[in-house]
Amino acid sequence: IKCMNSAVTDDTTAADGNLILVKRALENFTRVRLGHLPTPLEPLDRLSEELGGPRIWVKRDDCTGLASGGNKTRKLEFLMA
């Protein structure tokens, strides 16, 4: 995201750096792959049009392959390891 405000740019860069650190830390943990991850994002174009707002997206955690959904599946992958 390109912003004219340097404070927003700095915050975005810091957030990106934190995300990288978290991903690296999680790589050190063993996990059992249970779900079909990552799940897709799909646009809700008709809803966005009906509301007259920005484009709305939905995370399809029902596509993990398990009935429990996304976050429970992701947590269980670490607990089962």
C-alpha cells in the first residue's frame, strides 16, 4: 500500500516485519496438516453492489475439508503434533 503519509507507511512496514517474524517463529513448531489450507478468498460482488460500498470479500473457511471451520482446524494442527 502506497501512502502519502509517512506515519502510515512506517506502521505498514512495521506490521509487515512483525508478520514475517511470526511466520518464522511458527515454522519452528511441528504441526500435523489436517485442513486444505490456505482457504480461498471470494468477492461478494452482488452484496457490494447492493450496499453501494467498497468491494467485500469473504474467507472461505468452509473449504478446509473439516466441519469445524478454519481457526479450529489451524489450532488443532499444532495441538495434535
